[in-house]
Amino acid sequence: MIKRTPEIKLPGLVQLFLSGTACQGDERTGYTGYARFALLNLLKVLGLGRGDRILLPAYICDVVLLPLAELGIEPVYYGVTQDFQVEWDSVEVKPGSRAFISVNYFGVSQDFTAIADYCAAHNLVWVNDNAHGFASSLGGKSLEEFGDFSFTSFRKVLGSVNGARVRINNDRYLPLKGELDRLNGAAPPESRQRYLASATLRTAGIRLRALPDFSDPRGFCDDDVKAHQADVLALKQLAASDQDRIRQRRRQLYQTLELFLLANGGKEMLPLPRLLREGNSPLVLPVVTQDRNSWLGLMSAARRHGLDLHTWPSLPPTVLDHDVCGAATLWGRMLYLPLHQDLEPESYLPLLQKVLDAA
């Protein structure tokens, strides 16, 4: 196991709930439990529905398709480059296209100028999927501030009960804020029981179950839109968080692992060169494997040694079946090393070496 001192231990969670201050929305920002639910509500207030189309990358979590399917919106897929930027040659605006979803993969910034120009030229609403990008910035500007709208899953970084933040960046759409807040806030709260039980076990150093086999691309499909309010405890954790520290620690760990793999990983597990931009706060360290045997061997060795080396994302079935824009091929080459602001390199690196030796 990798040594980790949780940012907030269980007693601290109790104290935080009793006395902490929760983040509040403002004229541009609101909160909900999950980004997928935020996307559903955003599409509703924009009036998108059956007969409309949305452009989005084929390399995308299947849960992003849930709001589109519920409203009868057709996805139009485009590809991504080897460094996870928009592959512009694959982008096609079909009749009925209303919006463009860009993704800040792993908290890495996109070519926002190119995306903004494209959306303006084709009269598309720009939705900035910043689910991975909490605490990430570019040129001193938070990644949440790009796009007509953005949403960020701070729960993925803070480990909170739930928690997503929605931001309206384009003044043209500010009149929609009240209805968007109403929809986000009308959902029921989420039970904390399972979360608190897991937090108790983590604090005691107990893993509830073995790491799963991540090699099955259909093994993690999710059909729950997670229609829940943002939990008050999550909003208090958010208010207590130090984004500068989170960014610094994650970047340091990313760079430490990157240098280690370049020196010790051989061809089995190679970081993508020059992926991380200045100011980006990485969710994970992406690595590319040599071939399928290496890919399978690394995951098997990681499970045996308790390292959460995983695939991402759970692709939509259509993308898997037809390898749309090469996304399924890309899925079968990439692995992701977990990062957290409280992981300790001195315990991480020896464990990683064991996995490399055993693969």
C-alpha cells in the first residue's frame, strides 16, 4: 500500500461538519452532487432535446452520454491527438449541431483559443468539461473560467461525499442561472452512510475489497445520472481546501513519477512527453504501454501488489463496438497512475518498482 495521510481524517470530518463554513454559489457559480447531473440540467435550460446534436470526443466516459440519451440528443464524435488535444481534422458540424463539449483530460488544459474560435464560427455553445481539473489553471486563470459553461468534479480530488461546481462564463447566459440552480437544488440529498463507512475503513488502513480487473472495457459501465444535491459536508471540505497546495503537491508527485519511469520504466510504461502545462494540476499520470501483453501484465502485477493502476474511461458502447475515431484502440494502450496531494513518493516509488519488476 502507498503511504498516504488523508487531507481530512474521520474525526476532522466530524469537526468540519459541526463547525466548518460551506462554499456558497455566486452570480456565476452553482453546485450540485455530480457533473453528469449538472450537464443534464444545463442541457435542459439551454432547451436542447430530440433532433439536436452535440459534438464531443469519442474518448469519453459513458456517463457523459446519459444526459444526452435522456433528452434524445445525438452525439457526434471527434477524435483526440496523442497528447489529448482536439483532433481538428475529425471534427464535423452536422445539421442540428448545437454545442461542443471539450474535455480537460486529467486536468490538462486544451487549446482554448482554437476551441473558442471554432464554436464562434459555427454558432455552437461551448461546454468545458473540467471534471478532472479542480485546482488546475492556465496563465493564472482557472480552467473553470473557459467555455460558455464549465463543470468541475471537485469530489474527484478532495474525496468528498460528492460535489460538482458549475460555472457560467458567458454573460449572455447569465439569465439562465436561476433555473439552473433550481434544477440542481431540487434533487434529493445523497446518503452519507456508505461514504462515512468507507472513510472509517480508509482511516484504519483497511481496504474493503480487492482492486478490480480494469482490463474489461465494459466492466465499469454506469447508467445512473446521480441526481443529487451537493452535500453540505462536501461544500465545507471544498471551503477548507487549499488549491495552491493541492496543485503544487500533485505536480511534484507527477514529475517525480515521470522522472522515475523515464529512468526505470523501460518501454513498458512511458509517460507522455510534455503533456502537463504550466499551472495544470494533474488528476493522474497517464502512461502508454508497449503492447497489449505489457498492458495486461502491468495491470495484473498492480493488482497483486495493491497499486491502483487503472484504465480510463468506460467508453460508450458504440465507441467500443466500432472503435470510433480510434478511441477504443487508444483505451487499450493507456494506463493511469493515481495521484493524490497526500501520497508519499518514498512509499510510492518502491511499490511502482515492484510492479515493473513483476510485469
